[in-house]
Amino acid sequence: MTADQPMYALSEEHQAIREAVRAVCDAKVAPYAAEVDEEARFPQEAHDALVASDFHAPHVAEQYGGAGADALATVIVIEEVARADVSASLIPAVNKLGSLPVIIGGSEELKARYLSKLAAGDGMFSYCLSEPEAGSDAANQKTRAVRDGDGWVLNGTKRWITNAGESEFYTVLAMTDPDSRSRGISAFVVEKSDEGVSFGAPEKKLGIKGSPTREVYLDKVRIPADRLIGEEGKGFEYAMKTLDHTRITIAAQAVGVAQGALDYALGYVKERQQFGKPIGDFQGLQFMIADMGMKIEAARQMTYAAAGRSERGDADLTFFGAAAKCFASDVAMQVTTDAVQLLGGYGFTRDYPVERMMRDAKITQIYEGTNQVQRIVMARQLLAGVQSDL
Ligand SMILES: Cc1cc2nc3c(=O)[nH]c(=O)nc-3n(C[C@H](O)[C@H](O)[C@H](O)COP(=O)(O)OP(=O)(O)OC[C@H]3O[C@@H](n4cnc5c(N)ncnc54)[C@H](O)[C@@H]3O)c2cc1C
């Protein structure tokens, strides 16, 4: 331990990042959150503000022109954006998700080409793993990539792709050797402008309405050989390693939206009067508030501990990523539901932000693997004897 490092606390740099992101979000993200939800439109103002402040893809290394944020700093950015608007938080989160397979498996040439564009704000990155028949059973890929001369031809349908249509770049998983199941899957970079790429209608969703979710259609899409990420047949391995790191960003979204709901409810219970006093004076509500704050803090600590493991690449990252995502998203659902309760009938209306937060929180229990899948992952790790290094 070093004398100048406070014990078990955020560094000054991490605290400064939180303050800087919060200032951007207070000014340029939160004011548009209700409108973005109501109109189910892309949060363009948030996107532009995040690009201008270099928080749109903070994980990209400095050598590619990025901010070079470590895993914990990236989590703090996503948490703060989600506190203001979960839809907008999918911009930094999915930019990491889409580009991480390139970072994990890609050649130096591929990284230099795409990460520099991502960092410069010249195009977002999406991640195309899911398909109509490949949800929790993600290895059941029907999209095919076949060698053709010095390139590849891709055919298939990707479903539920976040930022589809908005992103310029897509990491696409496709079967290259169907007999080898997960070891026959490869990963490619596809560009929006590639001939044969098109998009389905935006899904009509319960929450995160500002985050576009569409199908991606690949119809005889011909790409050069250098768009293969890493080695043929290793795509599924890159995709799963990616999720180990990015499930922590979903946990961050969950912590952020829960904190946003608690902060709003705290202000409300001090103002709203019933029986001649602020409703926050009632012990029944104080106990709810205490539980909300306690659960959020537990989720945050677990998420930050997992981020440390992501940064170091610890052996217990898979367990911690799944545990943080599962725990924090369950907390987000409980806390946002309780925030609606604290506002009574007003909480149930769109005049107040907590019903949006409750709808937005739900997705964190579903994507990047449902919470049932996270429990499968955790149990496997525990049964295999992977121990926490604490
Ligand atoms: C808004 C949104 C955005 C998304 N963004 C992306 C994206 O950008 N890229 C991408 O690739 N995917 C994305 N997804 C897909 C998402 O990751 C999947 O929806 C998720 O993994 C679940 O797959 P599924 O919907 O097919 O559900 P299914 O796999 O059909 O699951 C249905 C139910 O069965 C349960 N279940 C399934 N298998 C088991 C089992 N073995 N044991 C116990 N229970 C089980 C599940 O937990 C769930 O409750 C997104 C989804 C949504 C809704």
C-alpha cells in the first residue's frame, strides 16, 4: 500500500471524472431525457455533448486518440450518464461493447483503423451477437460467413442490435464452420456503408426508448479479408470475453438509474406534505429510503470491485462481472419501483421522471445475458472452484 493512496476509496482522478461527467449530464443530458423517452428518438443532444467532452467512448486508449479511461473510470462515466438518462448511457456502454472484440482479438492495423474513428466521434460501434434463434443460447448462430476469393461473404439476420442504423461500425459474429459449433464462430467488422447491409424497423419498447434497437440484415455482404477480427474460429471466445468486461457497464447503468431515482425521491419526500408534515418524516418511508440507499451502495461497491478485476484481468472476473450485473440490476428494479411508490399517484405519471426510470431499469435484468444466465455463469464459476482473490 502506498501512503498517498487513500485506503479503499476512489482516487482523486476518479472523483474528478465523476464531477466532470455529472456537470455535462446536468446541463446536456438530463434536460432532454423526458422528451427523448416521449418521442422515442435518439438522444442526439446527449451524443453531441458526450463527443464534445470525450465521454462517448472513454475506454479507447490514448494511442488511438481516446481518453484512455480505465475500467473503473469508464464505469463511473456510464453510471453518471445513466443517472440522468439510461438511453444516453448506451452510447458509451455500447461503444465499449462493440469495439472490445477488436481490442481483445484484432490486429494492430484493425485497431488503429477503427478505434481512432470511434475515439474521434466519427462513428459509433455496435455489437451483433443476438439472432432470432440465438438469445441465451448465443452459440446457436445462423448467420454465415463464407470465404470468397480474398474476402468473406456474410448472410443472415442479427436481432436486438443497439444503435443499429446510428452506428457506422458493427462487430458481427457469424458461423464459419457450422460443424464446430462455438469453435466455428468468427468475428468481423462490418460497416454501415457496406453493400447489402440494411436495418429493420425500430423495436417499440417498454423502456430505454431513446436507444434504437433494430434488426441488422446482411444480404450477401462482401468484405475484405482484413475485416476478420483476430483468428478464424475464435469469434465466440472474443464475444464471451467481451461480456465479462462489459457486464460491469450494465451494472453501472443499474447503479446510475437507481441513484437517479433515489435522488429525485429524496427531494420529493421533503416537499410533499400530508397529515400536516413532509411525508419524509414518516418512519415507514424512512425505512424504505434507508433500504434503497443501502442496496445502491452495496451494488456500487460490487460494481467498482468488478471494474478493478476487469482492469487487472483477474481470474475471478467472470464471476464478478456476472454477480455485479445481476445484483445491481435487481437492485435497480427494486429501488426504482420503490421510488414510484414514494411519489404515490404522481410517481405513476409521466410528469415525474421515476416511472421512466422504473421502465428503463428493467432492461438491465435482461440484456448482456438475462439474470438467469448470470446465475448459471456464477454457479459454474463457483463449482469450478474459482475463488475471489479478496
Ligand atoms: C433493448 C435490447 C437491446 C439489446 N441489445 C443487444 C445488442 O446490442 N447486441 C446483441 O447482440 N444483443 C442485444 N440484445 C439481446 C439480449 O442480449 C437478449 O435479448 C438476451 O440475451 C436474452 O435473449 P432472448 O431475448 O432471446 O431470450 P431467451 O433466451 O429466449 O430467454 C427467455 C427466458 O428464458 C430464460 N432462459 C433461457 N435459457 C435459460 C436457461 N438455460 N436456464 C434458465 N432460464 C433460461 C431467460 O432467462 C428468459 O427469462 C438486446 C436486447 C434488448 C431487449
